[in-house]
Amino acid sequence: MAGVSPDFFQALGHVFARSDLLTQALTHPSVGQGRRNSRSVPYERLEFLGDRVLGLVVADMLFQAFPDEAEGALARRFTALVRRETVARVALAIGLDGQLAMAKGDEDAGGRGNPGILADACEAVIGALYADGGYEVAARFVRAHWSGLMSEALAPPKDAKTTLQEWAQGRGKALPVYTVAGAEGPSHEPVFLVEVAVDGVGSASGQGPSKRIAEQAAAAALLEKVMS
């Protein structure tokens, strides 16, 4: 494929039979916007596929690597490994940022270093590997680039509520206070809105299909706010 560096091909570990799949995976949605008759196909469909493949492979890796851990611990490890920042980290490690095709305006705005864009494109590349070579080709790529990340921490990551509580206590603050702000949707499928506040620090909100999940989302949002 013209324009793609040999080092990037080496990081992928696969020779594409359908080079158009890799081209699509490396094409940001901004390419072709506003141009009539543009044939550029952005990576969003492959991103959808790659996200699911990544999740399955990482789940299997964790299941095999930690046979004695309970579901909750595995879930926390899983969340840490598939979160946007981690996937973007892999994207940078393989040089994906330099291979993306994107509109000049998005590039000038720092698009090549945007964690969201990098994570989406990396998932699209995984989707392309799967679509072209099958599960084992995609799984080999994920194992190669996630195994080291998986072994970085001996203990499973803490959930957001625990992390926020320890953060507040470590700074002499009162414990976080969670308040259910409301619920939407039908009774059999409610979506809860929860607010969390730490006195003297600030507040944030989160939502989810249960109060517990909404509390975790709110805690994660406040952590992102105070640590940014």
C-alpha cells in the first residue's frame, strides 16, 4: 500500500489481501466531507467491528492469565485495557498517528494526537485485520500489543468510586456524596442520573442502567475533572 511505512506494516504483522480495508481503517471521517462525489470511506464501520474483536480478545487473555480472580477484578482489568487512553497508547506505539488520512483542518487542530481519534482508528485497524485475515490474525495483533500492558499492574485496577474516595481522603477532604438526580425511560429499562460531590472540590454526574453503574460513571467523570 503506497504511503504506509514498512515499520507500520511490521507492527501489524499481516499482509493484506484487500488493501482497501486498511485504507478505510486509516481514513478519518473528515476526509471527503463537503466534497461531492467523494469516494473516501471513513473508518467508522471498521471501528465498530474492531471494538468488539478487541473486547473479546482482551477478555480471553484475562480469563487465561488470571484463573483465580473473581469476575469483578477481571472486569476492572478489562475496563483499564480497553479504555480510550490505553487504545490510543497502542496507536502511538505502532506509529498509527503518522499513517492517518485526515482533513487539514483536523490535523492543524491536533487531530493526530487526539486520544479519541487515535483509539477509534486503532479499533478500525483491528477490524480491518479481522475482516481481511480472520480472528487469529486480529487476535495475534492484540496479544502482541496488549500483553505488556496487561502485565504492568500486578493488582487489578480499582473501580472509580474507590479511587475517588481514596483521592479525597488523601487530601483531607470529606467522603464523596452521591445523590440520585433522577431516572428516565420505562420502568423495565430505567436510566439513572447520579451526581457526586466532594466538598471543596466540585461535582460531576453520570448515568447508567442501575444506580451502581451511574455512581461509577459519576465518580469517573469527577476523577477526570480533578486530574485533568
